[in-house]
Amino acid sequence: MRPSGRTSQQIRPVTITRNYTCHAEGSVLIEFGDTKVLCNASVTAGVPRFMKGKGQGWITAEYGMLPRATHTRSDREAARGKQGGRTMEIQRLIGRSLRAAVDLSAMGENTIVVDCDVIQADGGTRTAAITGACVALVDALNHMRKNGMIKVNPLKFMVAAISVGIYKGEPVADLDYPEDSAADTDMNVVMTDTGKIIEIQGTAEEEPFSFEEMNAMVELAKHAIRELNDHQQDALN
Amino acid sequence: MRPSGRTSQQIRPVTITRNYTCHAEGSVLIEFGDTKVLCNASVTAGVPRFMKGKGQGWITAEYGMLPRATHTRSDREAARGKQGGRTMEIQRLIGRSLRAAVDLSAMGENTIVVDCDVIQADGGTRTAAITGACVALVDALNHMRKNGMIKVNPLKFMVAAISVGIYKGEPVADLDYPEDSAADTDMNVVMTDTGKIIEIQGTAEEEPFSFEEMNAMVELAKHAIRELNDHQQDALN
Amino acid sequence: MRPSGRTSQQIRPVTITRNYTCHAEGSVLIEFGDTKVLCNASVTAGVPRFMKGKGQGWITAEYGMLPRATHTRSDREAARGKQGGRTMEIQRLIGRSLRAAVDLSAMGENTIVVDCDVIQADGGTRTAAITGACVALVDALNHMRKNGMIKVNPLKFMVAAISVGIYKGEPVADLDYPEDSAADTDMNVVMTDTGKIIEIQGTAEEEPFSFEEMNAMVELAKHAIRELNDHQQDALN
Amino acid sequence: MRPSGRTSQQIRPVTITRNYTCHAEGSVLIEFGDTKVLCNASVTAGVPRFMKGKGQGWITAEYGMLPRATHTRSDREAARGKQGGRTMEIQRLIGRSLRAAVDLSAMGENTIVVDCDVIQADGGTRTAAITGACVALVDALNHMRKNGMIKVNPLKFMVAAISVGIYKGEPVADLDYPEDSAADTDMNVVMTDTGKIIEIQGTAEEEPFSFEEMNAMVELAKHAIRELNDHQQDALN
Amino acid sequence: MRPSGRTSQQIRPVTITRNYTCHAEGSVLIEFGDTKVLCNASVTAGVPRFMKGKGQGWITAEYGMLPRATHTRSDREAARGKQGGRTMEIQRLIGRSLRAAVDLSAMGENTIVVDCDVIQADGGTRTAAITGACVALVDALNHMRKNGMIKVNPLKFMVAAISVGIYKGEPVADLDYPEDSAADTDMNVVMTDTGKIIEIQGTAEEEPFSFEEMNAMVELAKHAIRELNDHQQDALN
Amino acid sequence: MRPSGRTSQQIRPVTITRNYTCHAEGSVLIEFGDTKVLCNASVTAGVPRFMKGKGQGWITAEYGMLPRATHTRSDREAARGKQGGRTMEIQRLIGRSLRAAVDLSAMGENTIVVDCDVIQADGGTRTAAITGACVALVDALNHMRKNGMIKVNPLKFMVAAISVGIYKGEPVADLDYPEDSAADTDMNVVMTDTGKIIEIQGTAEEEPFSFEEMNAMVELAKHAIRELNDHQQDALN
């Protein structure tokens, strides 16, 4: 039924490549099938003004899409002079998800910025970004421990994310672009490796959905994220 | 337990005032307790460029907060020269929710813009905005029918929205500002008056939440939205 | 002769509602007939950089129009990414008028920002804004005295403003929108309650005007402003 | 009494140089003492969108100040990315003044943009700009007649402008920078060569002013503008 | 003498990977040692407004640097709201170089945009970008021929670029970052595979240079570009 | 052969007027034929943030073109809200050229900004700007010595610039607009009065150029710049 021939709960092949670029403290290329996102975590001493003097750290994320990551070229946001609403929405989601995974009070007044740049898009860029960004974050935190910037590991748990949806009436996991653009409902779920929810965002694109459908989608997400956690652990070992 | 003394499922007093201003085709002031949002629906002939030639209509929303709607003054977005990420996120949510309620293909190539401006804020401004905007939308659609711009009523169902959350370990409905700023989890639910979900957005601000907590929150939302639908009907009758 | 049936010197009904919203130190809704402007005065400690170290306070104003305050919807300035020339011109006028009313050297290094947001427009929004903003300013200054931020009342006099013009060859006071859009000449006058002029701005929209016409308009303004001063006092008592 | 030794009604030496640059259809350098403004009028076929199809022409103005036209360097507006409020206010004033002088319906659907750029500033830049811009406008209109773009001369009258003010308690004409920065009141008056008022803008910088003071200032303006009209005529002959 | 141990005329290892991403009509990853630039060429029907009606095509380029392509993170231009001067300078250079290589009049009214995004930077990003962009351009032109958008091959010659400089008093080719940041002089040369110059830009960072030094640098560039032409041909075969 | 009748090595008449405006520490109007650029050098204590604490000075430049400096009016950059790529490119070139001429470490933590504003354009505005800016810089440095801001003269040499190109197959010096817009190749050369190169930028507009052509152009530039150096010295004596 699915254009890719996958079963409804089957996610695309996942590849996580650490140290993809040489400068960032954490640098991860994550691939969900044809979706490829480069996640670079940068550590800097100090925190933004609104966090100063609290003795806590700060984690934030920025998201971008190369103009021709998609089927047709989209305008370069730097040239247009502003980030679009979709970009803002996504980078806020990534930032919240990563902050939820870390005990900021154990980070000292240091900042980690995770840049998630989409090299190639085929649906699910934000969930790939969160899943890869968490691995880059771990590398950046390890870098901080080696450099003596922090004493203990402030990571509370790993986070990963998957998109689920109702496609042709059936709940499916990890929608690719052909599915995403035709789905009735699209839901992004961010979870911890302890099986709890960090963020859930479900949108009825065409048809409102029922509680039963919601629960079916969440169930698919739970299984998929467990698989993603395994991929994260494999990459980190 | 709640600062306001409300029970966990009790929402704040709701007031819906139609024809609040005199120029807009639909003009509604909605109050959820001390939260007051003015929702003005404007009808114009024609659609934005990306919709031209499809024979369909378009509905969109813009959201703003008066600088001193809140406890401390925030910068005026027009003076800063851009809308913030939170504003973009909210106005996109309102727009999606309203579009889901209407059969765009029955609207002709006409546009409705709903401006949701927060006069006074005490938590829940986006859910009040959606609930009030839907009433303003009904008035705007009625205006179009009277003027012969449309033949049939393109409204598929009423939509309303409520925030729910985990406050001090308990699921509660319709969080006010003191609760919102201290809650572990904050979830916004948009539903139809036919009991289906349009949008669900849950965020763990402090602690990840379980599936049981999610379901408890959704249950509270379902009841609250039924009440809001009654308020909408009362206002329209 | 006037569309509203008013006599040439007759101003529209004036309503001044204090404490219109709950957060601002001064919050006034002022109505000149169908023109409704919300004036919120916000007190903050400190002054802008260019005033630092002078031992003086600062007062400034910002002006905005809700997109559908007018007959047809105008673009939201925050979405367009800049304030228009008309907005800038008006908020500079309001700021100058309020600063002229206050002994800044008796305010300490504190700032009052008055936000004037037009909820509904029917001509004369800038003059209503100044008249209402002065009442909000008084409430904000009283708040500062109660909180011990200032010792003496720095207010030198009340200010109020009215528009006058030549409509169908006759000088008239307090032009509403139908008159304003058809007037030959439009003049805004800001005066103190001691009968002196703070600001006068007259523009020949269609026909240049003579000194006699100027004097006739100023005379009308003097009387109208005396009435507005009474409304201000009534509201403050 | 005046820093420059001038009498109260004495304006600075005025020089008007036509054809100052070679490309513009009208190009005038005007000097009021040390204030030097280059006024270039550019003719183009067509009108802005909001004027299309009315069979009328359009005249507008833009104003700029070279960064080091003043005692201390101010930021370049192009580099800051926006025009300031003062710039907007002034260019709107120049545009209105010029439009009042011309019968737009006799201009055809053509546009004249007058760029007023301040090369050196010593007070009174906006009044010098209006006075010089009107001469450049005449040259541009003559160019249009020669080229057959218009048949009749659409100029209704010449306009000129002067600043007047209360300096050390005395009304004075044509304030230079030392006076302007110390004046109690500053008033700009734009008049026709038929002795009527196009625009009057008076601001109490320090002390509110009386009706008598206003009349004294206007009287000074009337005489000064008559002188400026003579300078304009001399330049045009 | 060189930090990398290279001889003065030795360039870094060059790798050119075609079809690096799947959507663009031409997609090339080019590596000059640790410098990695992704060059995506996008074909669209139509030309920008200023080229319309000339019966010619248009080629342009945009350049960007991922925020952590460099040793320390730089701000994201999309978030700052504008492209910096260096970015503009580089993308204009790339665009001019590519346009010089193509007979625009044989392209029909079609546009090719080449996006050059730096994934990792170690000096020489603009020269790598030009060299890779030309290969992507060839692929895009071939795509157009296969699709029947053009009949003949409008490519006049291949272009490639190299940086040369004076490092510790010696002329060297293909400066990496440690050399670039310490060089006295930096020169970028763009040449055709027919041995002619498209663009030469030499800057004395520290010490002015002599004609002899200029000629020595140009000589190095000539040899290096011949090598780059070979790499381009190998990649295309 | 040249439209102006000049010989191939003949530059246009050069005029350098010092103290052109009265406020700037250095103010030079430079004319290359009909090209007129006003170069104002402003001295301020302190340096930009990225230079603080190095005990060095800073020199930078800004470039602008009056909207009607050219044959047809171009948009005002301040009104469009950003500087174009060409403007950025030019002002960066001027800044680099001036910094190369000065020993920044002998300037103390002071800044000189040179504003180069084109009053009238006929080709070669950037080279005229550099040549005039250097004279304004000398005046500003002399002002600093008189005021005791610096002890020794930090100027290392004078810089001047000329454009050369291939016009109708022949190398020519100092292209005016008719030549510039038709030239095959355009090269700007910045040199010291000691005969060394600061910057060379050559662009093949139509046809790639050979090494021989490059050398012929550079040879022309060398002679022209020697002439310009004489004009600079004459102006300074």
C-alpha cells in the first residue's frame, strides 16, 4: 500500500555518521532514507543575556534547508532577509526537545547551539534532525567533560523523534515525501529512551482524526522511536 | 489546589461578544477569564498568488499581542521589524485550524483573513483566539452569503480549542498564567463540535509525560471543548 | 451641513474609561464617537542609552492600528516588517506632546512608554490618542508616587488635542472619517489646560488656506480642547 | 541678540544654482547660509500602482542626509537598513507641499520624484529642501512640455518654506543650528507665492506658546517666504 | 616551508563527486583538501524581470556557509536577516564567472541558479565553489538538452579558479586556512580551459606587492587551473 | 577611437577640492571628468568592538550613490532597506585600500570613517572615491596630530586608483560611462605612490583576456596612477 512498499510500522533505513565535519564539537550526519540532515553542535562559554547569572547552561537549535534540498528550488532565507514561519516552528521544536533532555543546571554558564541543516529532503526532516541532534549533543557534552568545562554528565536521557500519520486511511510510521504530501493527518512525536513523551504535535491536514486514530499513531511512534534509540546507541558505541 | 480555586476540569468564565467593532465582516471579543482576544474576520475578493486559478478560497490568520497585554511590557513587533517565532507558530496554528473547518472549494476565489489581537493576556491566548475566530468566521461567511459571494455554507463544523496541562502532578483544564508558567506539561487541543481532533500540541516543559497522562489531558480537553461549543452556539443564536 | 448633523464647533461624544486593562500602570480607553483608542502607560526603571547619566526621566509613545480598525483591512505592520511613515509621524507627535507636559528632571531615571493602539477608527485617532494618553500618563505618575519612585508630581499641565479643518468651505471641529477624507484642510492642535499651544500641524489637502481660515480653525480648537480638558478631569475625579 | 548677528526678521543669504548635476531633468543646489541641499527631480512615465488608471500624475519626494552633513557623523540609513522617523516625516512633508502646487490631473500618468539630499546642514534643511525642490520641479515640468509629455503647465503656484521660532523669548526667522538647538519653539511654514498656507507645523520644544506668539511667528514667515519667492523667480529667469 | 608540507606550486587533493544530492539538475560536491562545497544547479523556465523579452537565458549564483563550517561558529545569515558583504562579494564573483562561460543567447529564456554551500571550510571556498559550480552547470545544461529546452550546447569553455598568494615571502598556490590567515597577499584567479583570464582579484592584506610578485602568482595560477581542468574533465567522463 | 577623443593612456581632467564641506575632519570633492565624489573623513575616539583592546586604530569606508547621480534614477538604498551587492563590494574595496596605507598600530584606539558619496556618475566612481578618500584621510590624520590624538604620522604612503580596460580591442585608461558599458574587460587597480599594488580586480565582461592584455592594462594603470599621485600632492600643498 505504501509507495515505498514498506509495512505500516516499518521505518526507512537509518544511518548515523559521527564526526561528519571536522570543526564542530559534535557533528552528525543522519539519514532517514533519502532525508539527510547535518547536525553540528557548537560549544561556547557564556550564555545569552536572558540566562545570565542563573548559574545554568543553555541549549538552542537553528534549522535550515539548503535551497535545492527539495524537488524544486526554494528561496534562500538569507537572501530573502528572514526565516519563514515553518523554519521558526521547527527550530523551536528542536531546541525544546534538546533542552528537555539535559539538566541545564549541571552545565555551568555554557551554551550549546545545534545547527540542523537539511542537505536533502524526503519527508521527516524535523524528526531526523532531533534524532541526529541528540547524538551530536552527546558528543558536545563529552567534549565539555574532557575539557573540564563540566564535571558530571548532564544528560538525563536520549531523545528521538518520528513522524506518523494516517495515509489512505491507515496509520503508518516515518512518512516519506510522497506519503507526507498526501496524508490526512501528520503527527510528530518526540520521546525519551525511557518511553516518555517530550512533545507531540498532530495536525489534521485533510480530515479531523479520532481518539482511536491518535492512539494508533502514538503506538506506532513508540515502537519506531525505540528502534531509533537503538540506532543512536549503536552510533555512540 | 489551583491558584484560582477551580476544580481540575473547570474552565474559566467564557464571554463571546459579537459585532465588537463596526468595520469587520465578523468581529468577536472572546474572554476566557482575564484573557481577552479581539478576533476580526475580513473578507476580500481574490486569493493569494499561490492559490490562483484553483477555483478555491483561502483562509488565513494573523496574531498579535498588544505590547502591554502582559505583566511586563514586551517590544512592539512592528517596531522591532519582525514577528517573533512564538507569534508565527500561533498564527499558523490558528490558520490551519480554521481552514480545516471550511470546505475551501465552496468559497469561490475569496479570502478571509482573521486577525486575532490580544488585548489582555492571562494564559490561553491561542486557544481563546481559535474559539473566538471560528465565531467571527461564521459571521464573515454569513456576510458572504447575504452578499451573494457564495451560494452554500462552506462551514463543515465548528472548531474550538483549550489548553490542558499537568500542574503540580494533576491534569487540569484551561490553565491561567500562574498555572501555565509553573506547569510540567502544556497541551493545546483543537477539536470539532463532532468530537474529532484538528490539532494536538503537547510539550513537556519540565518533565516528560506518560501515555496515561496524555490520555488524561485529552479527556479533559474533550469535555472543555464541548462546553466551548455550547458558548459558541449561544453567541450565534 | 456636516454628515453627522453636528454644528461646526460640536465635537463627538467623548468617553474616557480608566483601568481598561489590568496590567498597565495607566490604562485608558478613549472614545471620540466611533474612534476608539486604547492607551496603556508602562513604567520601567532606567532610561534609554542616549538619556543615561542626566538624572532625568524619559517619556515616549508608540502608535499602532489594528489591521481591521478601518473600513478595509490594512496590512499588519509587524508582518510587513516595518512601521509606515504615517505611524512614525503620529507616534513622534504623541511622544513630543507628552514630554512637553512633564518636568522630566523630576522623574528620576525612569521611563514611561505609552502605547496607543487604535481598536476602531473613524477619524481623529491621533488626537484621541494624545487626549487619552495624558490621562494614562497621570495614572502612571500616580503609581510612581505611591511606589516611592518619585517624590513630587512632575506633571506641569494636562494636554489634549483635537482636529479641526475646512469642510465644504466651513471651519469645523473634530472631523470624523467622512469629513476628513473630503476636507480641504486638516489641522491637528495640541494644547495645555492653561490655554497654550504645544503643537500645531495644518495641511492643505486640496486648497491652500488663508490666515483668516487658520485663525478660525485655531479658535475652534481652543474651545474644543477646553471641553476635552473637562472630560479628562471628570475621568480623573 | 542672534548668534549670527542677524535681525529677527533677517534670513540667511540664499543661493539657488540650477543644472547643478547633469542627469536629472531638474537639478538645483539651494543654500540657506551654510545649509546646502541638492534637489534632483526625475521624470518617469507611469505612476505607482495605487494611482493607476486615474489619468493623473504623481509627485513624491525622498529626503536624505549625507552621514557627515552634520557636526558629528550620524549612521548611514542605508547601512542601518531603514529610514528614521525624522527622515520619513520630512520627506512626507516635502511631497505633500509639492503635490499641492501642481494640478496632478494635467500631468498625465507620469511621475516626478524629487530627491532632496543634504550635503551640509546648519538648520532649516527641510525648508531649504522645499524651496529648492519647487525650482527643480519647474525645470522638470518644462522638460516634460518640451518633450511633449504634457501640453499645458500644470503648476498652480510656486511654494517655498521657512522655519521660524521663539529664540530667547523673541520671534526670529530662518533659524540656524545654534538657534534651532536652543529655541523654545520651532515652526515650519510652507506657503504659496499667492500668500496662502500649504502647511504649518509648530512644536513647543521647551515652553508652550501663546496665540500671540504663533501669530508673530506666522507674520515673520510670510515676509521671509515672499523673499524666497523672489529668489526662486530670479533663479528661473 | 608550508604548514601542510606542500611545495609552493602544489595544490591540495581535489575530489569532484557528481550527483551528490538527488533533486538538483546538477549536483556536485567538490573538495579541495578539507574544504568541501556543495554546488547545486537548478534549472527553471523563465528569466528574471530585467532579462525578459531579450530572448536570452540567465545564470546566477548564491553562496552560503553553514554556521559551523568554520573553526568557530558564525551567525546564521538567515537568522541575522541579511547576507554579509563577503557573501555578496563571493556570490557575485561566482555568477559573473559562470555567465562568462556560457553563450546566454543560446539558452532560451531559461534560468540556472547555482547554489554553492560550504559544508566545511579550510581556505579557498570561493575558488572551489567556482570549479565545482562549472561541473554542476555542465550537468544542468545536459539536462536541458535531454529535455529539449535547448538545442545546442551553449557552453563556450570550462572555467576553474584557484587562490594564490605570497606566504612568508614566497608565492604559493591553493592557500589553506593557516596560510590564508597569515599571507601578505591573496589573489583569486578564474580562468578558462583555453588559458585565458575571466577574473583576477588580488589584495595586499599586509604588504603591497610588486609587478614581479603579481606575475609569479599568476604563473602559479595558470598551472594550478590546468590541473583543475583535468579534474573537471575526469569527473565529467 | 575613444568617444571622448582621448588617447588610450589619457585620463580625464582631475580636480581635487579640499574642505568642500565644513564639518568633516577631512572633506574632499574629487572629479574625474563628469564623475564627482564627495569624500568625508570623520574621526572618532574608540574602535569597533572586534578591535577593542588591541591598542590599534581602525579605518573603514562607506559608499553611496545619490539616486539621480546616474542617467536614470535608481532606488534609494535607505528606502529599499538594504545596501546592494555592488555597494558592499565597493565600500569594502575602499576600506581595504585605505587600511593598507596606514600603520593602524600608530593610530591609537581611534576610528576614521570615510564616507564616499557619488554626486554625479560617469564611470570610475570607485577609483575616484579611493583617490579622493586618501586625501581626506591625510587631512583627518593631520587633524588628529594637531589635536594630540596621535604623535607620529601613521601614513605609510599615498594610494590612488584607476580603471583600465579593453575597449574595442584596445587597452585604455580611465574609462568613462560610454566606454565602461561597452568594454570587453574592466580592471580596477589600486597602487601606492611607491609603485606597488594594493589591489587589482579585473573582470572579463564579454571576452576572457590574455596575460598580454592584462600586462598592457596594468602598464597603463601604473602611469595613470603616477599622474593621480601628482594631483594628490598638488592638492595637499
